[in-house]
Amino acid sequence: ILSMSKILVTGGAGYIGSHTVVDLLDNGFEVVSVDNFDNSSQEALDGIERITGKKIKNYQVDICDLDALREIFREHNILASIHFAAYKSVGESVADPLLYYHNNLAGMVNLLKCHAEFGIKHLIFSSSCSVYGNTDVLPVTEDTPWSEAESPYGRTKQICEHMIREYAATQPDQSFVLLRYFNPAGAHESIEIGEAAQNKATNLVPVITEVAIGERPELLVFGDDYPTRDGSCIRDFIHIMDLAHAHTLALQFLIAGKNPNQSEVFNLGTGKGTSVLEAVKAFEKVSDQLLNYRIAPRRSGDVVSVYADYQKAKELLGWNPERTVEEIMDTAWKWQQKVST
Ligand code: NAD
């Protein structure tokens, strides 16, 4: 079955998409990508080829264009889709909510329409820990109730999850995995691909490496008076290749029909919270340099502390995060040095 059918990856040139494509190819899957390069470029696909020796077919198409998306499903025998293509900046979504509702929701609707029309068996969706909002239940399990989304971005993830479940109820032959990522960071060990966003970085790790390389003057640590062990916010950083591998496992799980429920949700994090200041220290250790940072006032909309209980992914997918925060910082720093020279 694998030799005939392909996996459609939306957003295959993006950060998580490109690393996942490498893991899929390494595990014998054939991949077709659709990415309009809104936040990525051909360079990521070239990097994938240098790592795997395989050339990836990418359609430079906007998935909000239903006819163009349909054409791809017509051309290939697609077994499953992995849906990464979306906008992801929390701040930008607050500034321009309609941009986010349009791209993230219309893209999801179109993909599901194609799944219905072409009878596609499986879907894996990129959700986020932001669906939980500001929760005080820690660690977060898949059953932790959702709070109000902190941003339009977070709300698009909540809506997409609802949309998938409601669609699933009409498609008893199809199955779904919803992956709630915590804080993906780092790069492939080869440093051929990494986080290469066209838009300005907003996540902590790329901001740290940009400060270190001199592309930003300093890191602002928003708040050191939170009720945490050192006063800074706590996040759950997950190495990008550990995260990527979870997609391969989820795909194998769906194909083998091992899912107890038609739709299964998994948290993907390490289960260990790392504070912003601990992340800075880990960077300083692996890079052997001090980072220029300054404590700034708390930033509104920031969740104080969030980390995952990933027991379910461990039990049902056999997934285990293997890489440390130091390995995240080490690969992120090597990647930064490579792209800045
Ligand atoms: P990314 O921006 O690097 O990748 C998304 C890719 O999708 C980009 O290459 C972009 O060009 C493409 N794209 C966007 N809209 C498109 C459209 N309409 N048509 C075709 N292509 C389109 O982001 P990422 O970090 O790889 O995130 C992938 C997914 O994971 C997103 O859905 C994001 O919301 C989700 N996620 C990311 C994080 C994170 O911290 N990076 C955390 C939780 C969830």
C-alpha cells in the first residue's frame, strides 16, 4: 500500500513540516507537499533533498484555493494528509484577526472538502497547547478543559479541532489524529534545515539565537515575578525531530487501525517545564557565551506556566521525547550561525 499511495503534507516547506517530511521519508513514506511559500522557501525543500537524497514535489498553491487543491488530490493517490499549513503568530493574529480566521479556517474547510470528495482515509492535524488557554491544571492532559483562547490564533486551533470532530461524525470510514504541540524548537542534526521563517521570529529560541548572533540588541524576559521557581514563565520545549517523529508514529497508528476512537488527541511535549531564564542558561552553556537579556514587565496574554502530560502518546504511539533542552539549543545555535553567514 505504501508504494502506491502518498502522504500529502500541507506546509511541507515550513518549520515543522520540513522536519516531518524528513522523518516520513526516512521511514519509507512517499510525500507530496503543498506550500505557497508564504512563510518558507524552496531552500527548505533543497535541504530535505540534501539530507534524504529524495526530491520532494511541492505545489506552490494556496490551500484557500479549492480548485487548485482539488487538482492535487486528482493527480495523486493520497492515503492521508498531514495538515501544517496555517499562520501561527499570536501577536499578528491579535492585530489582524480576519487574516487568521480566513487562512486557518478556509484552508481547513478546503482540505476536509477534498478528504470528503476523494475519500481520503486519514488526517493528522497540527493543533497547539494554546487550545488550553490559561489553565492552572498542570501538567496538562488531553482531558484538561479548555479555557477561553488567549488570541484569535488559539481560537482558530480550537475551531479547527471542533470542525474535524464534527466532520468526522459524517465520515465513519475516516480517522483522525490531533496533535497538540507544546513549544517546538531546535533543528535537524545535519543543520541542513531549521526554523527559517520569512516573518520575524516570535518564539523564544530563535529570538535567543538572533540576539546571540547580533541581529537583535537584547532579549526581553517578560516578567520575573510570576509564581514560578525563578519568577519567569514556564514552557515545555520539545526538540523538532522528536516532534517530527510523532507524526510518523501517528500515521502508522492510523494506517494500522490501532486508534481506539475515530479521532485521537495527543499532547506532544517533554512533560518537563523549562523557565525562560533556565532556557537562557541552557543556551549560554552550549554556546559558551553570555546572552544579553533584560527583565521587562509582564506581557499581557502570556500564559504563566504550561507543560504537557504526554503519557497518552507514550502508551498509544510508543512515542518518547529523547532529546534534551541542551540539544535543542545546540542545534538552534548551529542553524543560526549557518543562516547568518
Ligand atoms: P511555518 O510557518 O514554518 O509553516 C507553515 C507553512 O505553511 C509555511 O511554509 C507557509 O508558507 C505554509 N502556508 C501557510 N498558509 C498557507 C496556505 N494558505 N496555503 C499553502 N501554504 C500555506 O509554521 P510551523 O511552525 O511549521 O507550524 C506548522 C503548524 O503547526 C501550524 O499549523 C502551526 O499553527 C502549528 N503549531 C506550531 C507551533 C510552533 O511553535 N511552531 C506550535 C503549535 C502549533
